[in-house]
Amino acid sequence: MDRAKVIFGNEIREKDYQKAVKKQADFVRKYGDDRGVQYGVSVQDAPVITEYFGAQNLVSGTDMAPELGENALLVGNIRMGFGHYRIAMAIASAAASMGKKPYWLDLLSFPESDCSRIIAGQNELYSMGSRWSQKYPLFNKLVWEPMNSEGFRKLSYNAADQKTAELFAPILSSLPADTPFVSTHAWCAQAALHAGFTSVVSAVCDNWPMALHLAEGSIHTVQTRSAFLGYKVLRGMDKTRQLKPIPEGQVRYVGHYVDHELVEGIEHDTARRLEKLKNGRPKAYLLTIGGAGAQRELFTAVVRHLLPELESGKAALLLNFGDHPDAWEDMKKSLPALGRLAKEHFGDFAGTQKFFAEHLDRDVEGVHVFSNPEIFSAVYTTNLLMRLCDVMLTKPSELSFYPVPKLMLRRVGGHEAYGALHTSELGDGTYECRTPEEICGMLRAMELDGDILGQMNECILENKKAGLYNGAYEVVRLACGGK
């Protein structure tokens, strides 16, 4: 059965199916058709993930029958922003803690393949759209928000993705198809299923149900109860008819995808934050720019508000610009005083690790700016810094599910709104603060009233006791045959 014609028992309209076929044909005309090619792999160590999780990177190579071992777990992902990489790191971390051997498989690691070239082109468009949505309000209102909340939601969109993902399967052709496979982007799960993999878990990232994330044949895991219900009934994915639901057992609520070392550190980190609140010591704020480089202007406005407290030593600031050091140069031009206060930690992950170790039980002081051109280091720097901060300021994307007090900034795409709703209901973060004025008002409230951050830290402890942050472990367990 063609996976694009019938999805969970729901027939796709012929006109929508033909659009999906045309989209595939357009990609074939532009990039070629390598569905008859078998791609070999090379197994390599990689920065950060090998050191922390013993994970190895699978890239284009010549080995047509790699021996992965009986405890192997494939973690499929793509670089599209930082979110899918961050979730993949959480899965790899949990897998290592459970005695598994994670193998990192980025679909962009085969540059000669149609798969990698198609995804690179789509990623470029998505990153540009993310930046434009923050720069041009009319584009955001008329194009970006509707596309991210409703366009990707349609079942017909999944049909198009399924036809496209047929072109992705060749890069998996050398890997043993009985290896447990965890996907942190639906394209990876779809590719694995087209390639014949028999145990695929699709770790769905969003709290807003979208057909974009469906990969029929896999077990879909979600981080919230509301997402479970929405995905189960395919809520709003075809507004002209009542859809058949996802069959029993094919969508599971598991909790938040969080790295093992972050879960293990919850008691230590919350105790330190609560002790700082009790004694009125200066708070450390963390701001992170994502992989698309959006929200630069908003960050500058927030930092401008914090500048007097930073200059007086009444607050500390951690800035992670990921692999966008140009954003730091822009901020320094707007805020010259900040540049004079800041200590830069650029391209030096070993130095970042040392900074983390020195401040795990010691207050951060001053302004520290981090950036790294290497993707693994850029992403994992935030994992280290969030343990040192008292408040993380972030858009309500994948970071909204992490066990750290959060001030939710303006979303980048309508689907992200529901991450902020979830964290505010759980009590470990704020509702979405959309304007600089609202953000700065929340910062003032946090500074003047200890109840806000005190409650967030207490909620994090309660949430851990309830197993809320155990989603990554559950994903690994399901992929490896757990029920």
C-alpha cells in the first residue's frame, strides 16, 4: 500500500495525492533519483556526543554492512534549527544511561545523496522564514503563523511528505533494518519505514498536533497529555470530514524528552536556586539564540533592560549565540556598554566545560558570551548553561520542556504557542510574553517577588517525582521492545 494514499485508514483525496506525486517529481527533476543506489557508511567519533554519551556518528562512507552491535540504537535526526538536534541528544543521553550504544544519523550527512540535498534546501527556506517572521510582522501574520499552525496540520501535507521521504530511504540501505530506530524528525521515521526498518519510534516534538509529524508504522511518542489526545483523533487535520483515529498503541504519552544528566541534576540545581532566592543573591539569566538565528532584535531589547543591573553587579547574564556570532556583533553595536562588560567564550568548548564545572556550586558573575561554529558544541553549551542559570529566557520551542525556570518569549511560528501554555500550566515557566514591555515587566516581577521563581523550582521538584521528565528513557524503552 502506498503510504501517501491511505493514512491511518483515511483515504487521501485523489487531487491531494496527485499533488504529492508532483512534489516528488519536482524534487527528482531538480536533484535526480538515486533510489537504486546503496550508500555505504563510515562510523566516526563526534564532538560532545562521543565524550558524553559514547555515541558515534554515521556519515557517508564505504562500509556496506557495518557491525553495530546488539545494544545498538539509531538516533535519526536532521539539523533544522537546534531543536531536533537537542531532542536527539536527550535520546542519546538516556540510551547511554540505559546501557545502549547510540549511533547518530543525521540525514544531512550524505551530501552526495538526493536526501541530503533536498533537506538542505528545505532547511534553508525554513530558516529564512523563521528570521523573516521576526523581522516582518505582516509576513508573520499572513504567512508564517498560518503555515506553522494550520498548513503543516493538514493530513494532505503528510501525504506529500511520505512521497518525498521515499527519496530518503537509500541512505539507510546499508544499515541493519532490525536495529531499533528513534526519530526526532518525521522525515527520519518515514525514511526508516520506507527502508524496511522494523522497530521505529517517532519522538514528536510539538505540543500542537500536526500531520507533519506523522509516520504511520512507527510508535509516535508525545510529551503531553493534550498532545496525546490531539494526535490520537488527528484533531483538525481535515476540517471537511471526521477522520479515523490512530489505532491503539501507535501513539504514546511518555513525558518530556530531557537528557539523563539534566534529570539527575534536578535536586542539586533547584536546591542551589532556592538557596540563592532565600539569601537574595543576584540572579543569573540565560538567553539562547536558536539555530535559525531568529529573535535578535527582541534579545537586544531585553538585554538593554537588564544592562543597569549588569553594570551594578545586581544580575549576571549568560548569552549563547550558538553558531551565530554575527548576532553578538550586532548586539554589541546596539549596546556598546555590554561589549565592555562581557567575557567571550568563542570556539572553545573545553573552556565552556571548565566554566560549567567551576560554577556548578558557585554563583555566576558578570556577562559571559558563548558561541561555537561546531553544531554539537553550540547546542550542548545551552545544556550546560541552563544548569547554572536562575532563569532561562527562550522561545516556547523544545526548550519549554526542560527542568529549569523559564520566561517564555515570543513564539516563532504558531505551533510553538502551545509549549508556553503547557509549561505555564505545569508551573515551571511563564506564559508567553510577546513584547519587550511584557518581558521586562515579568523580569521586574521575578526580581521583586521571590514567590514566582520559588514556585517554579518547587514545581520542577514535584514534576520530577511524578516522572514528568522521563520521556527520553521511555522512548528508548519502547524502541528496544518495551511495552
